[in-house]
Amino acid sequence: MIGDIILHYRIIEKLGEGGMGVVYKAEDISLKRIVALKFLPRGLSSDIESRSRFVQEAQAASALQDNNICTIHDISKTDDEEMFIVMDCYEGESMKERISRGPLKNDDALDVAIQVAKGLSKAHEKGIIHRDIKPGNIFITDDRVVKILDFGMAKALGRTQLTQVGSTVGTCNYMSPNRQ
């Protein structure tokens, strides 16, 4: 995909990949800015539940305008019906990358925790529960601003559930022991 132009986005490089998406750095040719494009993996593109969850992620995150939550600009499809989310692209590193180099200083850890709590508080005010807070979904910009990423498993209170009864969503190592 590197070098491809999709709608008005030129793919620059692959940034990462997870269970619910592949993320690329891209240039928005129309607005002359750098963005991130998160694509639903090809294998999940035909799965109705995966597509619904992907749209839910975009809707949940886009409803949240907060300094500590990744900004979502759009959700769209390629000519081949591949879905993607357009979001801000940040310079910095994930908390996972940061802690792989060793422990944080107490003041730095406290600063990250406070910013994550502020972002989650804003989400909760809007009735959205993230359900997958983990180091890989917390990004620290070069300006030391913490951004919560990946609302793919978010639960919007009062909306239809996509999770099957009796199933659990999230990353096991980061779940609270009493999940609902």
C-alpha cells in the first residue's frame, strides 16, 4: 500500500497492526496535512459484526473532543469497499514502547496516569466506556500529551450491544477481574 493514493490520501508508511486494524501514516493531499488511516483488515471486511464494531469505534471516538483522546476526522471506504478511519497522526511513542525501555520516573508515571484519567473521565461523561486500556492504546506525544487510542471495544451506554452474551472483550492481561 505504500505510495498508493486512496481517495485524497497518499500512504506514506505502515505504523502498526492489531487485531482490529492496520494503521498507516498518510498525507491528506487536499488539506496538506499528515493523518493516520486505520483499515479494517481484509479478512474482517466481509464480517458484519467486525464492520459494525469498526463503525462503532469511529463513532465513539469522534463523539469525544478531548485533548487526551485521539481525534477522529472521518470514516470512509475505498473503491474496493475496504473501510478505514481517518484520525490525527501523532509524533511520539506508545506507552508499551516507552515502558519497554525501563520504568518511568514517579513524576512521569503520575503525569501519564492523570492524563489517562482525564480522557477516560471525558469518555465516561459521554456514556462511553473504553474497555481496552493497555500500554499499546496509550500514546505519549513528543510534547508529553497523552492520547487514548483505539475505541474498537468501547461500549456506549444505552446502545445496542455488539458483544455476544457470555463473551468478554478486551485484552486479558489488562482487564479488571470483575468485568461486565
